[in-house]
Amino acid sequence: MKRLMLLAGAAVLAMTASALADGDLEKGKKVFRKCAACHAVGENAKNKVGPALNGVVDRAWGEVADYKYSKPLLAGKEEGKVWDAATLDAYLTKPKDVIPKGKMAFAGLKKEDDRANVIAYLAQFNADGSAK
């Protein structure tokens, strides 16, 4: 039974990752406007209230230079957590469920398509802000 649950969980994660990879970049750019008050992406992106998000997809937690992260996020970094598509999807759904005492004040994106599109949009940026 335990093995069946693990297999089912792995299948759900695989489907989620696949759906996220199929996000629409233009729609993601539009949805990202909700994030732009606190986050930046692109060649001249700088930290704001939140860290710049260049190269965030598949990056370890807490890796942006000169940004003061919350203690809970730094604890996740110590545990080796990574901003993979599934983690970003969960975080963008409801940030406080992933990092309960984190700094993120945003309530989240309720629509699955919006999250997939934003993740696809973010995935196009290398750590230096150039396009992949």
C-alpha cells in the first residue's frame, strides 16, 4: 500500500512538472506583473522587497547575493531544498504553506494555468538575466 501511494505521488509530480513545462511565456509575462512590485527578472534585474528571480527555476533556496532571506528559508537552504517546478508551483499556490514564517506577503496564485505560465516565464531566464 505504501509503495502504491509513493508511485501515485510520483505520477502526480511528473504530470505537474510536464504541465508546468508547457506554460505560455507571454501569458506568464502578463501574470508576472503581479509579482513585479517585489521581484525583478531580466538583464538589469536587482533585488527589491524580494530577491531578483533570474535563474530561480531549479536553483537552490537562498542563493541570490545581497538579499537578506528569512530564517525559515535559510533553514530550507541548509536542508538542500531546490526551487524545482513542483516546489515553485506549491509556493505560488500558497507561499505560507511552503515557508510558514517566510517574508512573502503575497497570498498566491489560485489558477493552475497562471502558475504554470509564470514558472515557464521565469524558466527562460539564466542566472545573469539573459534568455536561455
